[in-house]
Amino acid sequence: MKIYSIVFASLLGATALGATGANAQSTPACTGETVTLRILRTPGNYPYPKPMEAWQKDNPCVKFEVNEVPFPQLADTISVQAASSNPPDIIVYDGPNTQSYAAAGILLPITKYLPKGWDDDILPATKAEHSYNGEVYSPGIEQTTVAMYYNKKLVEAAGVKPPQTLAEAWTWPQALEAFKKCQQGPAGAATVWGLGPTRFGNGQPGLVYQDLIYQRSAGDPKVAPTSSAYKTFWAFAPDGKTAEGYLNTPEAVEALKFYQSMFNAEGVAPKVGIPNAFFDAKACFYIDTPAAGNALIKDPKIEWGITPLPYFKTPVVHTGSTTFGATARSKHPEIAAKFVVDMSWGEYAYMNVSQRGNLPTLKSLFSRFDVYNKYPMKVFVDQLQSWGQPRPPGPKFAQYDKIVSEALRGVAFGGNPAELMADAEKKVQRILDR
Amino acid sequence: MRTTRIRRTALTLVIILLIIACFLAPYAWVVASSLKNQFTVFGDVTPLSWRAFVPVGATIENYVSLFERTNILRALSNTAIVAIGQVVFTLLLCSMAAYALTRIKFPGANVVFMLILLTFLLPIEAMMVPLYQVVSGLGLSNTLVGIMIPWIASPFGLFLLKQAFEELPAELEDAARIDGAGHVRIFFSIVLPNVKVPMVTLGLITFLFCWNSFLWPLVIVQDPARQIIQVAIAQQGSPTQLPNWGETFAGATVATVPLILLFLLLQKYFTQGMATSGIKG
Amino acid sequence: MSTGEQTLTVPAGAKTRPRKAATRRQKQERLVAVGFLAPFMLLLLIFQYVPLLVMARNSFYDYSLLNPAAEKFVGLRNFADMIEYDDARRSFGITFLFAFGVVVFVIPIAFALALFLDSKLPARGLVRTMIMLPVVTSSVVIATMWSFLLDPSNGLINGALDIVGIARQPFLTSTQQALPSLIAMTLWQQVGFGAILFLAGLQGVPSELGEAARIDGATRWQVLWNITIPLLSRTTLFVVVIMTVFSLQAFAPAFLMTQGGPQEATNLIVYHIYNTAFIMQQAGYASALSVVLLLVVLAISMVQMALLRSRWNY
């Protein structure tokens, strides 16, 4: 905590100095017309106040008006506001929606605003996710993925030793054994759960980000593209034209039966959310992003460790994060684009990334985050580099996400995996046909 | 004779206890739990004990955090502003329209009334998208006025007042008319003072409706500074973080208590209004 | 009053075309009427009829809210899709089942409560207040409260079941129990309202009728069945209408508690419309669904109103 604030203070000092040097004025004043940029973001998300204030020193004529909506309502809000007569200038949104928003003409292409050297510095996965038809629509600020946290005391008491490197990562059946050993109380109504519930959404299982990787990891990207194992791994046609044959595969159904058993027959994971379960020592294992680890570093409520995410056949984790972009119908597109690009480059990017504690998207910044150079947080970096895959992209991601999440939730609640996946394929197809 | 009476009393008692268990207990649980931390809430439920309904070892920590972390005070005052505005304008517009329909003879009154009656049946929840287009087209999205304006011309309100106005004896205004009073004066000084009860009823129902509205404010307002209470408590979790149970209960309590107090105060009007609208429906 | 084929176009001003030249006084009256009605009618037209027309128009288009400019005319395709795919059928089916469930339980329980409240009862006001509490509580709070009551691991109802030795129930996470759970919640929420309406009806029934029948040797039960209930048929019908319309328009439970799941078991139509427009980005199809819902609600209300007028208009 202290170190962070010192870093911050010195950073601020540096920027302030830089500003005075450039302007040769102690307080920069706006000489031209004032411009107000309207930002739509989720609470507690970037752009953060400090880099914004620092940026305003260099751009004294820009003011901000920030509107916030909670993450579950973010996509709905964007779809309402983006089409309105007075859209926000800058939107924060879930990264995989980039192509959808680009195709709908909501986002402004920012390729020409990108600084020199950006192409070499950006993580390729981030660039790919935020590009559409050869244009970049969002520079990206942070990158994230999930790994499995564990409560050291509980796990040790149960005599379980979770692996710490990717090479030794568990398979799901091994993980299940650990969940069962560690869980306290009756199956399905535990006092301490084997695998805690997510903190995303309403806490129920099924999210594509976290739960589609069960079946994807049962696939295999190295076999023939016509095989079901290949299709299982991608979960969506690489050309984005169909999901048929990609979700309802024998491999996926097998994996989903296992997934289902965790919530039902084995009873090691709850079907509904329990706020803070892991942080309150009511769960042995827990899947979350680096943000949870960084929160625990600042406030170590429990002793904890990280183990790589388990898999069936091919280890895989989803990448991506919220990101932001300028809107195409902004009244100040130049300034909005400049702000967006500036916020994700150099010191501003560092300030933004270090605030929440996810991973940066610029390779040059990795060295500045000491915490990622060693266990436990290093697991995230390793996973990103070796296992990371974007969520199935395409201009209809939002619909795919909702449909598949509902199907996964149906499976977790006890529905027939093959039927639910077949139904999801049909629904996705209907959307794609339009 | 005596045994049947005892049996009846016992039966009455059992029914009352049942009603308490069904209707009061959940509220008691919510309020009591809002004063506990999450694990006490869980612990009191499994196994269930009387403690679940009583704030044993109360802490106001949930409320402190709720008021510190969220904009709930702002949301409460926004809601009060919107609700009062909506009540005032609904009463004014509905009573004026009801007056015209009952006290002034003009051709086409039936058509107008049919037009109004028809909207009574519109499932407005299903019309959010076009309504949004209209309201934002008028530049009213993200404003408090935008929250209330679509509901001011309330067909229900008109309906309720029209019935009340019809019951007023014609003699009441005849005298005034002979004295040369115009419609405006008759409306304000003779008709309105005689329909206080239905006006209070409508005001209360409008207030309730507005205080409890959710879907429309959710769609039309994004600026947290203009958020209203129901949306605020539905969204009180920080991003991607489930709110803890105690705090959610605290939010529910804060959103409900003002309304229940108001209801207890004006209950007579509410039940009366509901009942009359039903009887003559 | 002679209405004839005259129409009144209020917001356009006082343009009425009477068959015969109106007297000056009549003209003045009309002007006053327009003045009194104009604010109300103006808002009504802008916020109810304009959206209605926009919606009707949109139902023939395919467009997304993200990019409304790219709309294209698709004729009746949206309506054809409702037949081709089973989502509309299923959602309407579930909504009807929900409405039916609510009405079937609200009517007898509300009636029984009203009878109870109508009897000589200590603390009658208190009991009435208690059953009215859910009526004045917002759907958001009720949905939140019931999510927690019905929680499979830490919910109050499972805690209570545990005490009497019944196994824990999955409630909202089960395809079989989710809709019944929502029906139970709505019953709880609305029964007080129904009871108040019935109570007002009961108090309007002349007590002499029952007393006379009792003297003639009828049992209490017979009086209830043969006199009170038939006399209350008008009130009953009204409660049925209100509860049906409420249920057809329910949104908060599906939105806040189940997201229409599991496996669409609670995919109530208004939530389905919201989801189709805002998440599936098929605003045209959503408009078509809204049009059908509107027609359904209108049809139900018309039938019920006709019944009200014809048979029980005494």
C-alpha cells in the first residue's frame, strides 16, 4: 500500500514537472474553447481520476463528465445511448464487444492516432481482439485472465498440495478430488465449499468467460479442423459464420457432464452466489482474475496461493478485459481519440493499470510490475502467454455470450448438456442468419 | 355454545399467527438481518432460530458502509423530487381533464374518453424502446423530468377522478354558475375542495407507483447523480462484486421504510381509493 | 349530447366541425373543454400513442438499437419468425401459465382473507395493514427479499424446511420449481390487494339478504355459496382482470431473480421482449412481440369488460 502511494506520488511529481517544463507556466490555463468529454464507464473502472487530472494539465481546455453504470447493465446502456441523439464521447465496454460495436458504427477507428512503436509493444491477443477489418478500435489498457486461488490454511489442513507451475497443473478430475477433500459440511450445503462461487454477474455459474473453458479444454486445436475435438476447442467457427457442431460435440458434452456434477452429484460448488465466500474463508478454491490477488496483497485477510486453471485435455484460459474507445458520433472525435490513446500509453497507462491491479497490455510495462515476476501472481502471466485464447470473437459476441451463458447455467442447474448445447447452437444460428 | 366459541377464538388466533408468519416475518428478517454481518445472517438461518428475526448484537456497519460507499442519499432525494413532481402534475392534469369530461358538454367527449381508456391497457413495459426514442428525442434522457413525464397523464388517475367528479351533485355548481362564475373558478373553488379524498388517494397511489418504478428509470437515466432509489438498490454492488447480504438488506430497508411510513399515515385513503376503483371498475 | 361522426382533435387546436352552427356559448364551452383537456391529452398522445405508432412501424423492420440507421424493411418476417421459432410460443405459454397460477391462487385466498377481515375480529386494522405491506413494497425489494428467502443454501425458507425435517429445495435453480416460486411470490405480493377489493365488495352486500336466508334455515355455508359469492361476481371479475393484466406485465422477477431461467422456465414475455431488444439486438422482432402482447392484453380486457357490462350490470 505504502509503496504504491510513493510510486504514485513520485509519478505525479514527474508528470507535473514535465508539464511545467513544456508549458513554462505554473498553472496551465485554457486559452481556447473548452471541450467537455462525456465518459460512460462502470464504477471503479478506468480511466482513473489521477491520470485524468494529470492529462488535463497538458490539455487544459478539456473537461470531463463521467457517467457510471454497473457492469451487468453496461451493454444495455451502451446499446441505448450509442444510438441516441447525444452519445457519450468515450465508452468503457467489455473487450470482446469491440467487433460488434465497430460493425454497428459505434466506435471510432483510432489506428491513425496510435503512437509510434505501439504495434511492437502491444500484446498480439489484445490487438487482435480490438481490431475489425484492419482497423484498431481500442488501444486496450489492461489484460486479464482467471486462475484458481486457494486458501492455504484450509487446503493444508486437508492435506492437499496444489501445483504452482503450468507444467504440473491439475486436470479437472484431480482438482475435483482436492475440492472434495477440502470441503466441509454436507455435499450441496457446505459450510466451507470446495470451489467457491464467482463474484461476477449475480454469482451464479455459467459465465462464458469462466465456464466455457471447461468444454474448450476438452478439445484439441492440433487435430484436423473437421474433427469434433478441434471444433470443441474453438467453440465457434473461426470465420464467425456458425456455431453448429462447435458446442454440442461429444467432447463438450463429456466435459459438461463433469461440470454439472460439481454443482449436483458431487455438490462441491454452490449454484448461487455467496458474497465474499473465498475472502471470508468459506471456500477452499476460487476462480478469479489478478484483481483478487492484488486486493489480497493490499489487505491479506487470508493466507492464499494460486494454482493454474485445471483442464481436461488442452489447457486454455480466456483473455480479454473491459476496454475503452472513442465513439464514432462524438462531437469531438479528435480529442476523444487522443485522450483514449494517451490513457493507454506510457506513464498514463502505467497509472491506470496499477490502480486496479490487472495485467498491462504493453510489453514494456511488464517489467515495472514486480509482483508479476514471481509466484503467485506470475501464474497469470504464464497462463496468458502459454494458454490464453480470446473469447470467441465476432460482431455477434454479445448475443453468443448471453445464449451460451444461459445454456451453461442450465447445465449447472441440472439440465441435459447435449440438449442445451444443441439449443444454444440453434439460437446463435438464428442471430447469425439475420 | 362455549366450546364452539373457544374453538372459533383458537381458529382466529391460528389464522392471525399464520398471517404474521407469512407477511410480517419476512420483513422482520430483512430488517433484523440488515443489522447483522453476513455470517450471523447465515448462522441464524441454518439452523433456523428466533434470532433470525431479532437483531441480536446489532451493528450499524451495513448502513454506514451503504451510505459511505453508495449514492443512496442522493438517490433518495432524487426519488422524492421525482415522486412529488409527478404527484403534483398528475393531480393537476388528471383533475382538469376529469373536470372537462364530466362538467363541460362538448362534442367528441366519448371519443376522447375512449382514447384515454385504451391506453389503460397498454403494457407500457413492452414499449420501453419506442418510448425511449421519444423521450430522448425530446432531449429528456438522463434527466429527472424524463423519469416522470411519460406517466403524468395517467389514465388510471383520470378514471379515478372522473368517478369522483360524477358523484358530485350538479346543484353544487349551479348556484355558482348563476352567480356568473366561469369554469376556472368553479373548478378551483367548488369542485376541487369537494374531492379531497379521491385526490389524496390518487396522490398516494401516484407516489407509490413513482417511488417503486424500476424499469423505466433504469433505461432512461445513466448518470449516477440522477439515479433513483429502486435502481440504486438493485445496482448497489460495486462492479463485478456481489454486495454482501447485510448491506443488500440495509438497502432494501432504506428504500422501503419511507414508503411504509407514508402508507401507515394515509392508509385509510389508499384502501378506500383502491376499493372504490374496484367496485365501480 | 350528439356526438355523431364528429371528432375532436385536441392538440391541433379547437378545430371541431359541428353539424349545425354552434351557438356562441357552445363554442366558448368547447374552447374551455379543450383548454382543460389539452395538457393531459398532449402528454397522452406524445408518450403513449406516438410510441405505440413507432412500435407498430418498427415491427415491420429489422434493426438493432446499436445501429438503428441500418434498419431494413422486412415485411411480416418478424411475425413469421414467431411461428417458425418456438421462443414466442414458449414465452407466451409460460406467461399465461404464470398469470393463470397467480389468478387461481389469488382469488380464493384473497376472498378467504376478506371474509376473515369482515368477521368480528380483534386488531382488524393491524391484520389488514400486514397483508397490505407487500402491496406497497416495490417489486425490486420484493424480488431481492424473495431471492434471499428462496436461496438454496442460506435462504430462510430452506432454514424453516430444515427444522420440520423436509429436504432443502433448489427453488429458483430448478426448472420445475422456478415458475411456481415466482407464482408464490406474486401471490404473496398481490393477495392483500385482492383482499381489500373483496372486502369492499363484501361490505356492499346488504346484510339483510343473508339474515333472511338464515331465518329460512339456510346454513352459513349455503348463504356464502348461494348469496354472497354470486353477488360478488362483479368484484371477482374485476380482481381477475387486474391480476391477469399485472401478471402479463410482470418484469422485475424475471429480470432480477432468474434472468428468465433456468432453461427459460421463467422467461416471462416482457422480460423476453427486453432481452430481445437490448441484448439480442433484434429491436424489430422485439417490437413485433410487443404488438402481439398488446393485442393479447387488449383482447383479454375487452372480453372481460364485455362480461362486466352484460351480465353483472345491476
